[in-house]
Amino acid sequence: MDLSVQKDKLPVHVGFIMDGNGRWAKKRGLPRSLGHKEGAAVFKKIADYCLDLGIKYITFYAFSTENWKRPADEVNAIMDLFDAYLDDVGKYAAKKTRIVFLGDKAPFRKSIRDKMIDIENKTRDFDAMTLMLAMNYGGRDDIVRAAKKAVQLASEGYLKPEDITEDMFSKLLYTEGMPDVDLVIRPSGEYRLSNFLIWQCAYAEYYFSDVLWPDFKTADLDKALEEYASRNRRFGGV
Ligand code: IPE
Ligand code: IPE
Ligand code: MG
């Protein structure tokens, strides 16, 4: 770890859009599922590196609300990976990392859902780092769900229109209590958010790279952090 970025210039919350697994496999004549497997290994390496660097919040986009429309065999392969990965997650608990899942758990198979709930419960009080896994996550779904909660509270008499502020509304999102995203990293040469944390990224900095996610190295993260440290964030001021 020889990162030249000063600690106070590190982002508090980094979001990773793990894209390019399929193209990585295709380039090698492998099935797309092997690209996802390699991508999952890279995810673990990068999450560990973030903990070493002292980054407090990291979010990985693992599966979007739109990804269900992929062919059934690919979706199944991804679900099998989730099932296997969630068994392995105990080592993060040992590192005192809190793990939170963003997205509706209902559409997942029971074995996955049970593990997600168990992991969230077991790591709830850990604070070395918070690792969020966006699984069946969509930014629009997040906002619509929050709006439904607000309407529900209002209909029960707990909420008036004037009570709704940006802060209050943020607390109804899946990321309840987490800081906004400071830096979004998207590899694979695509320049879009693809429905990732659209509310939470309102003032994020963006770092795009042509590297495919399974090829993403700690040195690529160093580069993104160095670039982030040199940016001038104004938040609408001067
Ligand atoms: C990202 O890799 C993983 C998921 C969306 C689940 P892709 O599967 O989108 O890889 P490409 O974009 O087809 O290369
Ligand atoms: C975004 O990647 C979702 C995840 C990385 C989980 P996609 O591959 O689904 O995004 P698009 O289709 O290129 O926008
Ligand atoms: Mg993709």
C-alpha cells in the first residue's frame, strides 16, 4: 500500500459498478458465467483493499432490477455465485465489517434471502467499514419505495407534507443513515449510471475506465483515488 493520497483526501463512500464480466469472458472464449466468477474474486480483493486503505463506506453494484431480463441460465449462474459467496462472508465479519444489502430481497431464492438476513444481523454493530451490496437494486425502485413509505406514514397520521425534507426522505431509502456517494467508479468503457444510487450520487465524482471489471486491480483503484483527490468539489458554491 503506497498510495500517495492523503487520508483527508480519501472519499468517505465509494461506489463500484462492476461491469464488463461478460465481455471479459467472451474475449477468452469462455461462458459469461466464468466472467461473473472472476468478477466476484476481484470484488473480494478490492473490498479488502478498501478496508486496508481506511475507506469507511463501499457499495458494489452486483445485480440490478433490470438484470432479471437476462437469459435464465445466466441469471441462475449469478444466483449460484451469490449463494456460494454468502457462505464465505464470515471472514468479513471477522474483520468487523458491517454488511448491508440494498434492494428488495423478496425475489431471491430462500437460501439466499436467509443468508442475507443472517449476515445483516450478525454484522449490524460492526464499524470498521460498511460494505453495501446492491443486489436487485434500482435507483428508481429505491425512490418509489421511499415514496410509498412516506404515503403510508402520512395515511397513518405520522407525516405531513411539510415534514418531508431531503434529509428525512434520505432516511427512507435503502441507504438509510449512510453518507452520500463521493466517488463512483465504472470500468468497462460505459459512461452511464445504469440506475445505480441515482439519489445518493447527486453530487458524486465519476471515474470511468476501459478496464473490464475482472481485470480491475488495486492499482486501478489507486489511480481513481488519486484523480478524486485532485478534483475540486464545489457543490454549487464557488
Ligand atoms: C456486470 O457484467 C455484472 C452484472 C451486470 C451482473 P456484465 O454481465 O454486464 O458484463 P458485460 O457488460 O456484458 O461485459
Ligand atoms: C450495471 O451493468 C449493473 C451492474 C453492474 C450490476 P449492466 O451491464 O446491467 O448495465 P447496462 O445494461 O450496460 O447499462
Ligand atoms: Mg454490462
